[in-house]
Amino acid sequence: MILLSDIKKEFEKYIVIKDKYVIEVIFGTMVGNFVIRKDPIWQMLVAPSSGGKTTLVNPCRALPSVHFVDDLTEKTFLSGFKPGKGKPEVSFLNTVGDGMIMVSDFTSIISKNPISRGEILGQMRCIYDGELIKRTGTGVFSWKGKIGFIAGVTPVVDVT
């Protein structure tokens, strides 16, 4: 059995952790999203550039229900692309299903032009609520489910 105290000690070998509860918060978010079948838990780790955010979430890459993404566009979640007959759905949300999305640097997303950023954040509100429906020239695309979210971001999030 691996203890949380052992995990914290291992992290402390590689980075200085100023917030003594950040590991508990990350693990609590993960457990809460995978075990509790209610509203999703979304969390942002706010720290300056090179503050260890990516290092803290990188071990989660090994988990099968965790999906990392470095950038989002207005078409990432439900693309509107229709795959050929018998081919699987390729939209990101339908790939994730009920899982977790992790973004190591959300600052790149909130730094986008206001129109793109607004559309992405609007879609994220729908995802948090458990359903996104997108109508495009090729049809209606939808997703329903529960997705947890953890992102690293710089303090610029407080002024955006």
C-alpha cells in the first residue's frame, strides 16, 4: 500500500512545495471525481511560471481515465467532423467520456483573443453542467457526462 505521506516525500525530493496541502487537494480532486457521482470537481493550481504546477500533475498521465491537453480551440470539445461509416467518433469529449481533463498551462488558453477565449469558456461551462450540444453545418453533435478538471495557471487568471 502506498501512503500519501510517502507520495509527498517523493515529490519533495524534486521540488519545493510551499503549499503543504497541494498534494491532498490534487488527490482529493481525483478521488472526488472518480468516486462521487455528483457534480464534477474542477480545480486550478495557481502559481508563477516554473512554480511546479506541471510537475505536480504529470504523474497523473499514467492513469487511463485522465486526458491531458496542452491547448484548446473552439472546435476541440466537439469538432463537428463526421468520421467515415464504421469509424469511431473523434471529438475530444466523446474520447474522454466520463473522466478527467488536465491542462498543464491554462494560461495559454486564457491568453487567447477574447472571442476564442469566450467561446471555449462558454463550452466549458456547459461541460461542467454535464451536457454540450453543438450544431454545425454537418449536423448536431452532443456529449453528456461528468468530467473532472485540473489545470495549472499563472496568477494572470486573477486579472483576466
